[in-house]
Amino acid sequence: LEGVMSEQQQANMAIHGALPNLKMKQSMLHDEVEGARADMKREHEASRSELDRRMERSQAALDELKREMLEALAQAQHRSEEQHKEAEAKTAATSKDMDR
């Protein structure tokens, strides 16, 4: 019985001796996990920020294209109106010439 107790005591002492080392490793692993989480969060925010910037640039480019298209349309409409007025003036002049 005394030998079993001695083995039990030795096992307890070994476990007791290993605990500080295991706790230190646990703490280090916990710090690593927390660091990795913080890194992932930063990377996620950075990629979201980059995506937001790309979307803003794309939207600005689309807005500029829309503005240019509306401007071109207005210019084309103005030219069309001018040509229509010129054609009416020529028609009126031609009919006056015919009346003479």
C-alpha cells in the first residue's frame, strides 16, 4: 500500500510540476488566438474599406458618364432644333420665291 501511495504522490508531484508550464502555454496560445482575431478583424476592415473605395470610384465614374451622355443628348437635341429651324426657313424662302 505504501508503494502505491508513493507512486500516487510522485504522479501528483509530476502533475503539480507540469501545471505552471501548461498554464503558461495556455496563456500563450490564448494570446496567439486573440492576436489572430485582431489581425483578421483589421484585414476584414481594410478589405471592406478598399471595396468601399472601389465602389465609390465606380459610382463616380458612372455619374460622370451619365452627365456626359445627358450633355451629348442635349447638344444633339439643340442641333436638331437648329437644323429644323433652318429647314423651315429654307422652305419658307423657297415658297416665297415660287410665289414671285
